[in-house]
Amino acid sequence: MNIYADRGNLLVLERRCAWRGIGFELTPSGLGEPLHPDAHDLFYLGGGQDRDQRLCAEDLIETKREALHAAASRDAVVLGVCGGYQLLGHSYALGGDQIPGVALLDVHTVREDGPRLIGNVAIEVALGGDEPTQVLAGFENHGGRTHLDDGQRALGRVLKGHGNDGRGGFEGAMRGNTIGTYLHGPLLPKNVWFADWLIARALGLDPAELAPLDDRLEQQAHLSARRAAGV
Ligand code: GLN
């Protein structure tokens, strides 16, 4: 799935690798195409409409689930955005139907009655280790409400916006290098520090080991996204 500006996320990863002389190869994976868990450092699942998600969910379970689990257990990065996040969980309940997910994250999503959760959003993220708390800013647009099961860590705390379910104050989910978030619009051009964190994790490096880049423009994009969210 790749609506909601998902290509922008991939471009940012590609450019930031290229600027540092890190090789980058993008391999799309369509319906029915198996994944090779050891062939990639980072797996990306984009956003989608409910209709697309049904098709993708079936295929994810049948042809990609095992490989994604194998990749995650050897610490490859798996990033799911919005519809992709929902399908990294256990299920997405929708109009009497239950769309199954690959269950890499202990979350389940329900399309409850009520408005879609739409708007600019900012969250505070503590990725762990010695890394300081940082802000991710983006845009959300989802009908599903995602609930974290006991013991499942959120990606961040909502500063502004709706987050996972519009009421719990948390956004996204994270386990090891598997991350799900509702932030798109797209996410990484507005938060290049997070793109670098993903690149570093995918390569088994500390983010501080990546060569610094001139991020003046990117900083402006980040600040503008934060301002839009009012943070
Ligand atoms: N279809 C899902 C929902 O509305 C995901 C939307 C998205 O990917 N932006 O909840």
C-alpha cells in the first residue's frame, strides 16, 4: 500500500543514504510476491484505504507473514504507517468483518462509529538507550482506533492530535525494530532525525555513527510541521 505520500518516506531514506555513500536499493513487493527475510535491511508498509487493506492483509498472511517475522527477529527494521501499522497488529475489525494482521505488534484496531481522526499531530518519543526524548510531527487520517494490548509499548505520547484511539494519549507502537505509527503526510521528510535512526538501526549502527548532513532545510520542515500541530 502506498497512498498518503509514502513515496516521500522512501525518497528520504534513499537520499540520506546516498548523501553518505551508503548503498540503497528499493524493491517493491506486490500481491503474491514472496519476501526474502535476509535480502533487505528495512521493510516498509505504507498506508491504504480499507478496501486495499483487505486485499493486502490476505496476501500478507499468505505470502509474507513468515518472512516478516523472520526479518523482525533478526532485527531488520519493519516500519508500518497508518494502514500498514494496522496490519502489523493482530486485526482490524471493520463493519462486522475482521481483517487479520501479521501480529508483529500486540495491537488491534477497530473501526468504531464516529468521525475519522484527522489533523496535524505531534508526539513525544523516547526511543530508549541514551537517546533524548524527541518530537515527531506529521498528519493523521484514520477511521480505525488502535488499542495496545497489555505489555505493548507505544511509540510516543501525544502532544497534539488524536493518536492511536483519540483518547488514550498514546501514538503508535514499537517492539525492537518494528514500529507502527499513524503519522504520515509523509513522516520522514518532516522528521529526518527519525529517518536517520531507522537507517542506523537497519544497518546495526548507532545513529551518532552516521555522517552529519546539512539539515537546515529539513529542520525548517520539522519546525513547520510542529507549528502546524501547535507544538
Ligand atoms: N484505512 C485505514 C483507516 O481509515 C487506514 C488509513 C490510512 O492508511 N491513512 O483507519
